[in-house]
Amino acid sequence: MNQYTIAVCHQKGGVAKTTTVSSLGAALAELDLRVLLIDLDPSGNLTHGLGLNPGSVSGSAADILLGNETLERIYRPTMIPGLDIIPSNSEMVMVSRFLNLRPRFEYLLRESLEQKSKNGQPGYDYVLIDCPPTLGSLTLAALTAARLALIPTQCEYYSLQALDGIFKTTASVRSKTNPQLQYRLLVTMFDRRGLLHTRVLGMLRERFAPVMFDNMIGFDSKLRESQLAGLPITTHAPRTRATFQYRALAKEIHTFVVSEPSRVFAV
């Protein structure tokens, strides 16, 4: 299969973007797929959550966006076979502020991903990009590089209210830099015991059913534990509920991509 790039994005923090990148990436790797994670968030939470220290990482996604390095020289293997990461470090703060001053900045990440490997390294089946909780230049670069914008959302008012901004940004990117870009919603941190979550889920399905994943991610305390442990949930707690849910999501995505490789997720 051709490399398939997914940007995990939302302008609101705390909706499980980073957790989804780590967990979904590890679940895809369990399917004997080669997966690259890219940490575009200056906070470096994805980098830290996979056992690396952003404060001591010498090469990062900043070098890719500034044109100083190639993916082949910057990527780091993780403890999960088949799962690599382009980490974040302190230089990402500067890049987030000034990237939009570079000519054609929106295309820099896509062009880097499209470069063929020069050192014999095999290509990736999936690239998952962890975007910062803003709709600035880093997110625009990620969306320009992606086939799919995966938008995690909680069944809560503020999370839903912020969807309008990411929808407008997706439409703008599609019209200007990436006509193939599509989006899909992933319900995260869902509490089946809560009446509010159930009611809001009904509202979401009524309005957005065609662009919602079949699988949802429920609330699971093991997810927070895995962040502290510096391990994906699939390794930290391989038999917990969230692990099974992310594995099901990985199969849902991969089944679609393999069965209909010329299509993107419908809007």
C-alpha cells in the first residue's frame, strides 16, 4: 500500500490527540505495519510519552520544517517494533512562531514525506502527525501533508463548540493546498454511565454520522498511567478496554485504506 498520512488535530486541548497518536500508532504497528509518528506540538507530550526527553533530543521535527535535516536522519525507533518517531524539542517553539514567514511553508512537511529514502530504509505504511491545539502554521503544514484529518472530540459542550474552527480550517486547506484532504470524527473519553455524554453522542450522530468512526474510545484510567510510564497503552496495559478500542480503530482504518486505496474517507 502507499503511504497514508493522518493528521490528528483539534484546536481544543485535552481531547486525547496525543494519546490517540501514540495508541493508534502502536495498534497499527501490531498489524505488522511500519508506522511513523511526528510530534509537531512544541509541548513535546508525544515525545515524552514514548520514553524520550524533549529537553535532550538534538534533532526534531523543527529540523524537517526548517529544511536542515531529512526524515531518514532524524527519526528515532521506539520500543515498539515497526513504530518510529520524529520527536519534538525546544526548537519547535521558535518554529511555531516563525514558520509562516517561510515561502510555501504549508508544503514543507509534505515534500519531506514524499522524498524517497536515500539510505535503503523501507517506507512507512502510515504517518500519524500530532498537531498542537491551535490552528496555526504547524497544523496547516500537517493538514497539507495529510490524506485524513482525524479529529478527536469529547461528548462535551466546549469540545463540540470548537469543531467549527477545525471544519473551517479543513475546508480552507482543501481549497488552497490539499484538495484530497478529508476529515473524520473520533469520539474519545466517552463515559457510558453519563447521561450527558449519551445525549451529546446522539446529537453528534444526528448531525455528523457520515464522518464519524464506528469505533469510540471510552474513559480509561490506564491511558493516563501509560503516559507516565512512557509507553503506548497497547504495551503498558495490553488487555485494558482502551487497548481493545484502539486496536479496533486501527483495523477500521486499515481495512478501509486497503480495500479502497484510491478513495479517501467520505465527507
